[in-house]
Amino acid sequence: MAELVDIFIGRQPIFDRKKQVYAYELLFRANTDHNEAIILEPDAATAQVMMNLFGDLGLKNVVGDHKAFINFTEAMLLSENEPFFPRNQVVIEVLEDVKVSPSLIESLKALRKQGYRIALDDYIFNPDLAVLEQYADLIKVEILDVPPSQLARHIPRLKSQGIRLLAEKVETQQQYDFCHQLGFDFFQGYFFAKPVIIKGHSLPPSKLAMMQLMGQVYDPNIDMKSLAETISRDVSLSQKLLKFASAQGSAHQISSIHDVVLRFGLNRLQSWTSLLMLSGAKDKPSELFRTALARAKFCELVGGRVNDFSKDSYFTVGLFSCLDAVMDSSLDDLLKELNFEESIKRALLEDHGSLGVALNAVKAIEQGQTDFELPKNLTPSELSRLYLMAMEFSQSIDLDG
């Protein structure tokens, strides 16, 4: 049984012109009681904030009925997965280091169309980012990095477009008075309050359950009942999914995990799973999981042509062939904990049977080898084509956002 671990989120209030709390910005804090942002990888940091917030602490417990401002990296903004967080409370902060591209513009348009609010973070009127102003509901201006004369010139221009403005890094009464007079709508900074640490506990999901979940949500022949059963068997996955569902603010009462799975839908479950992977496997590169998915897809395609075992069995052999690298343990020991059929176990451990031949083939192709046993009725050129299809499948899946 996994042990509870401490989790942390930094929370800094955002005030309106009457000095009333309007929202909170939620900040990454490493698993430490020190109020510092030790950020090793931006995508993983954002994923950790969102997982801690929605999956463990609970949105209402952290911000109540206020808005929650959350930093989104470029990779997360460009993710094709469907957002699963409540649009009525979450404000998406576009970081200042994003690269303006047609894909980014389309993503912002789509998010706004779905009802999400967009804020530009740490804005200093960089001409390269000016095109983003028309897609912003709110702009957070770094007042310490912008001369007062420039503020006085730009603020009326932006307000005339209906954009609301937030003064960041307000540290003195004089700065507050100046920004208030200019017409800023919101204020944030040490003059009002430093970030505080919100501490809670999390029960990490088992890596075995995560591997099974990842394989299922990206399986084109997914059965939602089986997916619900996988989640139900892991207490942590069940708890996190229920917390996410509760954050949607729906009046619909939950009757079962299967009920939540159906309401969430496959696209949002894929997004949720990617976030879980990113937040919980910071020491494992996403390419490891991509390799597992490519192998799984290749074996499944081979299985569809060999037609002896089910395609699901072939998919499972490919997916779990990387389990030892994910778990940092021997495959033999790990398989003793799983109730796999003997044919699957022997394929994974000994490359035995037609399942093992398919697995050995994909491993050989990965290494550029040509001297290996061919699966029944398949030519080398056909295998190359199936491998390219499997690679395209794995690359089409967004594991980083």
C-alpha cells in the first residue's frame, strides 16, 4: 500500500480596487515547507500544481469561490487534449516566454470559445507578444519593469479595448496609489501579501495502475467499462478522478466510478492521464512511455494480421515490455504481482510464442537489426510499414500536456 506524501501549493491573493480578494494565483512549490519555487521543469511544475489542486487538495478548499490563476506552459497551451478544469473559476495565465505561432493563436481562440478566461502573465509590452492582446481578457503588467511613462501610455489603450488590467509586483503604497490612479483593475504583490503555503497529503497511484490506465485510454478499441474497473481498483486514481469530477461544479450526483468515466469522456480522460503521468513521473522521460505505446501499437497491428491471440493480448505485451524501466525493478519480479495469462508472461520474459515473436521484432527494429524471426505471414517491408504506423500513433499522443 502506498504511503501518504506531503504536497504543497503556493497561494498569493489578487485584490480588486476596493482591496477585496478577487482571486488567488496558485504557484508551484516543491515538497518542502520553505516558501520557494524550486522549478526543475516548467511543464512538470504546472502539472504538479494542477494535480495537487484538483486531484488532492480540492479547488474549493484552496480558493473557495474565488478565481484561480494558473500558469500554463506553451506545451500545455498547445495540447490537443480537452481541458477538464472548471471554466467558471480557472483563469489561464499565458507565460511571457511563449512563442507566438498560428497554433498558439488557434489554441487561445478555442479556449476562449469554450468559456475560459485568458490572462497574459508578466507583461512588459513586448512588441513580439502584442498580437496576443486581442485574445486576452486580462493582462498582468510587471510594473517594476515598465517605466511609468510607458504605463501611462498603454493603460488607456488597453482599457479602451475592454481588457482588464492587473498590476504585478506592487510593493509600496506609492506604487499602489499610482497604479490605482492609472485605472488598474486588480493588484498583486508584497504590499498586500506574500504567497502562503497550502499543505496537504496525497496518496500516489501505483505505477502499475498508471501503466494500465495509459494503455487503455489510448487504445482505439477501448471499453469504458474496463477503463472504469482499472481506475476503481486503485484507491488513489479513484480519489483523484472523483475530486476532479467534483471540481466541475455539476449538480449531478455521482453514483460510481463508471458514471464519472462516462461523464468525463475519453478526450478529457486522456488529458487527465497525461497530467498524472507528467506530475507523478518526473524522474522518467516521456519518451519511455512513448516507446511503450509504440511497441504496444506495433504488436497490436501484428496481432491483427497473425490472428491467433486477441489484439488486446498483443497490445498488452508491447505496453508492459517497458515496465521494468518504469518501475526500476526486474520484469520477473513485477510480473509475479500481475495476473497475466502464461502466454503473456512467457512472451515478456522469454520472447516465447507468436506474442514473443512480435515483441522481439519491434525491439530488433528499434535497434536497426534485420536478422530476426518474422511474425507469421508478414514480410520485412510489411513490418516496416507497421512500425511506421506505430511510431506515428505514439507521436500523435500528447504525453507532455
